[in-house]
Amino acid sequence: MSKGVEPTITLTDEGEWWVARDTETGVSSQGRTKETALENLDEALAGYRGEGEEPTDGELRELGIDPENNESGSLDDSEIFE
């Protein structure tokens, strides 16, 4: 976040989901409740700023990414993008 700038967050009801968006960074997240959407936005912003931990090799493999080659393969073969 820039110094001296108040964060501006939009919170939108999208039916079954609430969408929270930080207008400065463009980072967005969602949740079934307003509170969850805002909590998820906090987590997404932390990742955007480089905070958090790198995934383990096991976590990458679960996502279909080969950590040795840093390749995910075809999106068509991934269960994540169904």
C-alpha cells in the first residue's frame, strides 16, 4: 500500500458470493459472507505483497505442477481448471 493513501475497498453482493476488491492494487477475492470475502482479500493482498510461504513440493504435485521442471502441463489436464 502506498504511504499516505487510505485503502479503498469495494464490496459487492454477487448473489451467492460477496466480492471484495482493493482498488489500489486491483486484487480481488470472494466469500459467501462479507466477512469471509474481506478475510480472503487480506490473505490475497498478503500474497500480492510477497508475504506467506512458498508451497511445498507435495503441494505443487497435488496441483499438477512438477516441481523439478516447474511445469504444470496442459490446463486441459488439470482438475483445478474444470
